[in-house]
Amino acid sequence: MKKIFLSTINNKIPITIGNNIISSKLLSKHIKSKSVVVVTNKTIGKIYLKKIRNCLKNYDTKVLEIEDGEKYKNITTFTKIHNYLIDNRFDRDLTIVAFGGGVVGDLVGFVASTFMRGVKLIHIPTTLLAQVDSSIGGKTAINHPNGKNLIGTFYQPISVIIDTKFLLTLPEEEYLSGLAEVVKYGLISKPSLLSWMNKNSKKILSRDKDCLGYIVLTSAREKVRFVSQDERESNVRAFLNYGHTLGHAIEAAMNYRNILHGEAISIGMLFASMLSVEKNKLDIKDFNLIEDTLEKLNLPTQIPKQIKTKNIIKHIKFDKKKQGDRNRFVLLNKLGSCIINDKLKDDFLEKMIGNYRS
Ligand code: NAD
Ligand code: GLY
């Protein structure tokens, strides 16, 4: 079991990482309130409810299961959870445990930050994406009909407990989607992780226990490094959006159907890498290594045929990370070194997307 810490302006948050580590002993080290509410979804509840209840048997524990899916990350579910807490007369002596993937984590984090002006929150992430990214850093959110993650807060948990054993029941496509975010750390800050993933792709795909331990710990350390330097995303935290400008545009153009976030980010990262060769000094050999690694990990690199380039450009223009009227891309100077480019014009991007697709 490994422990790392995220230092923020006000807190030092322990992040505990290991395989098969969830136990009543570990949880009692982190939970000091009388009452505990675990919020999870029905899919995860079906597999792990007994286990989590058992680990929390020393507390006055209640479990709330919400519906499964991104479409439930909204104000209706947010209100439902608040109603549950109010109906059950919980007070501030409460710890809320967000037990699930990024959807549960974002939604429950937002609830914890607003119920009684903020109660204690613990993340126990169960997807690869949540373990390497969303449970670390304090971003909470719900979606608005006009866009993803438009409403939310920055709210740090008191603890993050990452058990890689949960990843063994994750559907294959969700596992691959999380791997895209791991590759991202290899590109933006830890080139040795990228070459390691390229060499060990088969073991990674088989979810070998030691591989999971290595990729989750290494990614969590990288995420901590970015967030501790820039908690509110005014500078380097934005580098975590590598591949996300095109990725988000593809997700939006597909109406968030038939493509997972990580799959869209995989395509977006290879496109950003092509721009980095064209506009910066990324070596073509490194571009080839990135492409080869994504392919070995069964991640997509082609923009889906059914979306028109013009539609992608339209969505890039709407991207909320745009500043002023500029298209904002994170690019690489070389592996492990990023820069923001907000000078790429629509017609240039259209031409580059055309080249990329051909
Ligand atoms: P998700 O939470 O929808 O989980 C994916 C699927 O896996 C769901 O069907 C879920 O029920 C199932 N699942 C979860 N754990 C399981 C397990 N151990 N075994 C079997 N099935 C399991 O998706 P996600 O990819 O984890 O998260 C995506 C969300 O995260 C998006 O809403 C995104 O906006 C958000 N996000 C937030 C941040 C942040 O910094 N807060 C960062 C990245 C992404
Ligand atoms: N997932 C990007 C961030 O946490 O900033």
C-alpha cells in the first residue's frame, strides 16, 4: 500500500493506493464522523454493496444508489441526493463517500460541497479514469442541457482511497477509455511512462496486478503534481486538457453517444501531436511512438467517418476552454513539455483536420 499527499492551499489530502486494500480498518482511519452516507450507482452497488457495507459496519451507515449514466449527472439527481440527506435528518457530523466512477464522484462531490455549506467527502473511485484523474484535484460538477460540467465547485475530499482491485470488474471499453488518460500523462509530463506503456501493452491489457499498481500510482503522482501547482486551473493544470479540444468537439458532434470520453481524447491527443509536429518541435519519431502506443492499447485514432469536419470546427468554437474568440490547444514542444497555442485559425484547423483524416 502506498500513500501520497496532495498539498493545496488549505489542506494536505492523503491518497492511499493499493490492491485489495479496502477494509474496515483502513476506512476507520479516515472517517471520524458518527454518520456515513455512501452514494454509489446501481451497477456498482450490485457488485460491491455487501463489501462496502461490511467495511463500514462500525458506523451509522446508509447507502444511496443512483441511476447509472452520464445523463443522470444533472440537477435532478443532485436534488434527489439533497432530499435524501434532508429527509434522513443528517447534520454536519457526516461523511459522504462517493463510491464509483467519475459520474458519481463529480455529482457527489458537488453535493458534499453544498449540503449544510459543506460536509466531509471521501472518494473511493472504481473506474480507471476516476482513479487516475477525476477523484484527484477537487473538481465537482453536474451537466446543464447546454453543456457538460457547466455547474460545479472546487471542493477537496478529506481522503482518496484507490483500490485497483475494483478495476477487474470494469467493462473493457471503460478500462480502455481510462487508459487514454494514463497515456496523456506519458505525453505531457512523464515520457518514461509512455515508453513503458508501449513495451508493456499486452500486460496492461490483461490488467496484470503489478501493471495496474504502476500505472495508477504513476498517474496519480502526475495529477497531484499539476494540481498542487495550480489548484484553480489558472496555468499548468490546463495542460491536463491535452487532446481535449478536438476530443470534446468529437464527443459533442456525436451527441455524447457511441463514443466514450477516453476514446475521443485518444483521437484528440494524436491530432494535437500532429499539430505539435507541424507548429512546434515535436519529433516525428515521438509522434510515431504515440500513435503506436495508442494502437497497441486498442485505442482509436481515426475521427469517426459520420462526423463532418465543419461540424467539428463548430464545436471547437463552442469549447468552453476557449478564451476570447480563440481556439485553444494544448500542444507539445517535446514529450513531457507543453505549451498553449491560442493562435490557430479556423481555416488552418479545417485544413489540418482534413490532412489528419486523409
Ligand atoms: P462512469 O462514472 O460513468 O463509469 C463508467 C461505467 O463503469 C458506469 O456504467 C459505471 O457504473 C461502471 N463502473 C464503475 N466502476 C465499476 C467497476 N469497478 N466495475 C464495474 N462497473 C463499474 O465514467 P467515468 O469514465 O469513470 O467518469 C466519467 C465522468 O468523469 C464524466 O462525467 C467526466 O466529466 C468526469 N470527469 C471529471 C474529472 C474531474 O476532474 N472531476 C476529470 C475527468 C472526468
Ligand atoms: N481532468 C482535468 C483536471 O482535473 O483539471
